[in-house]
Amino acid sequence: MRILLVAAPGVGHLLPAVPTMWAARAAGHEILVATTGPSLDMAVRSGLPAVDVSPDGSATAGYHQLAPRALARRTAGEHATEGDPAAQWQGMTAAFGSSWSAVRDHRPAEDADFLASLFAVSGRMIDGTVRIARDWRADLLVFTSFLAAGEIAATAVGIPSVLHGMGLPHPPATGLLGVLDDVATRHGVADRLEPPAAVVDLCPEILRPPRSARGLPLRYVPYNGGALLSDVVCAVPRRPRICLTMGSVLPGAGVDEVVQSAITVAAARDAEVVLAVDTPDETIRRRLPSNVIVSGWVPLSSVLPHCSVVVHHGGSGTTFTAFAHGTPQLVLPRMADQPLNADAVRRSGSGVVLAERDLDVATLTSSLDHVLGSADIRRSCALVRAEIEAMPGPEALLVRLAELGGRQASPPAPRGQADPARSAAPGSAD
């Protein structure tokens, strides 16, 4: 079976699906990643064949504009850590089940503008995705959360699609595809879009938001790319280790003041601080205390097992990697789905969440000390980790994907024997 993975430009969208694609390759399936921007480079670094579906850079440029827009709105960071979690979840995801006209007419203008911009990014990827899906003769299209290119491209080519989750179960965004009516019309699918045939669900029940739907369960396997690690980071620390990261987007979106406050608080503890921020401001670098190690982008799965706490922004990959390793968390959410991930941390008892207005040194200090010293938080983290480890691996999922792709799962053909699928598509390569 040929599986085409379509991912947004941001690496946080791609990384949760990489272990699934590795498992599929090991089972004898052919994999191709269709993406652009940072995700393209990460796919290649992950050992997966990839193709650029927006070589003019328009999708990547649009993606990089999303973070400043979301930060300017501030509404998520200000309000998402208050009130009923069920209401928060419904409020964040309701738009994804609505028609675009309803979103445009009934939500604040800045919300509608942000959602339109989000979908415009994948709109710039659809033409290239349709072309490669046809030329490569894909059997199944797997796409990542918040990517409208999935349903349109799969329907245009006439193959089933599968939504691959990132962590919490974000719903399919079929309702918002109206943003891309012109693209869907150009490909002849405006009135016959097929929703995903299945949703790959990485969320354990202990973290599931109230009233959210369940999909095909799959254990979350932490993957953050490869990197050359220093001996210091690899070594088991002799005192508590604190990891500080702001993910792959926020460091370039004007959050240096948040990073500086967190460094000040963490470095004042009798602890070792790993600063996993890709390009911290040079003025920050010059003022770093001796117990701070600047690692840059680093696979968190290599660092968090030895950490007493991770201080972070609430990105899906960071949050779920910490869940999977049982690492206590101090979450400072700012935008997009970060408040939702932070709420999962709070509901599960796995850490502490601070709203943007609470990011003063005194509150940060007391919160970090609480997380470092709380046996209750450590017990809750162990419960979440155990439930994730008990979830099914990719074997059963691959059987289901093979059924959706119209083939039975089978081992690769013996050496010297022609693979019928390859023979049917001359020029294709894995």
C-alpha cells in the first residue's frame, strides 16, 4: 500500500505521525511525505522520502504569520485557564463543526480572520498535493490536524483520507472548508467532499476532554527529530534538572520576555537548567548563570526522562512527550491549542498552569517550587504515563489503514520478486 502523509509546514504537526510512518515502512508499505517549509526538512532528517508541495514558499510564509496574529489576539492566553474545561473545549472546537459562513457571521472578526489564515496555508498546498497523489498513485492519504488539504485532495483523487491526531482529539475541520470553496471548485469537489474515513486518536482516556469523540486508539510515541547531544545533556544529573523550552514557533514570535523571566526563576534554584530554546536572544545568552546549559533544539525524549520538571508553552508535542515520560509540567500557554493542552495538564494533576497575567517572578517562583516538591503531581504523572504505555501500538492500526487503502497488510516481496504495486506505477521510488 502507498501511504501519502500530508503535513502542515510546522514540525509540530509532522512529528507525531513520524513513528506511525516508520512502523508502516517496517511493515512493507511505501511512504511519501507531502509538505513544505520546516516540515519538509524534518521529514528528510527523519529518514522519510518527501516532496515539496508549495515550492514557491507561499504556504510557509502564511504559516509563519499565524503566531504573531494569535499572540496579538491574546484571548486564548488570557481566558483559557479559567472556567469549565468542557466549555473551554467546546468553545475552541465548535467552529470546526460549523459552516464557514456561521464562523464568519457569529464569531469575533479576529477569530474568523485567524481561522481563515490557518486554512489559507493548506489551501496553498492543495494543488501540489493533488498532483503528487495522482502521479505517485497513492492508495491512502493521511493528513495531520488543522490541515484542510486532506479532505479536498483525497476527494479529488478518489482515495480515502485519515486524520492523524497530534495529541488531544481535535475534530475534523470539515465545516471550515468553506474558506477554500474556490480551491474545491477548481478541483471539482465543492459539493461532494468526503470526510475522513477514520481518525487516529493519540489521547488516553485520562486526558480526554469532556464530550470529545473517540477515534482509532494509538499509543503516543515521543519523537522530536534527531540532534547531536552534548555529554552534559546525556548524563544523569546529580541535582534536579529543569528543562525550559518554547517549542519551534514562539521563540521567533517575540516572547523573549517570557523566556527571560522563566530563566531567572529556574536558574535561582539549586538545579541544572537545560535551555532548549532554538535561538534565544543574544542579550539573554550574555546574562545566563553558570547552571544554565543552552542546548538549542534538542529531542525532548532524550532530555525529559532525567528532568524533575519541564517549563514550557503548552505545545502539543512538548506536552505529550512530558506525559509519555511522566515528567511534571509548568505550562505557560500563549496561543492556538496551547491552552487546551495546558488544561489537560491541570485536569490530570500532572502540573501547574499559569495564565499570561500571572507570569511575574513571584508567581513563577512559587509555582515552580510547588511542582518540584509535589509528590501528588509525580503520582499523577505516573498514572498518565502508565495509561499511555497501555494503549495499542501501530500493528492493529496498520491493519485498519490497509483495509481503508483497499489492500490487506502484507510483508514486503522477497528479493528478486517483483512487487505488483511498484510495477503498476513505473518511476515511483521509496
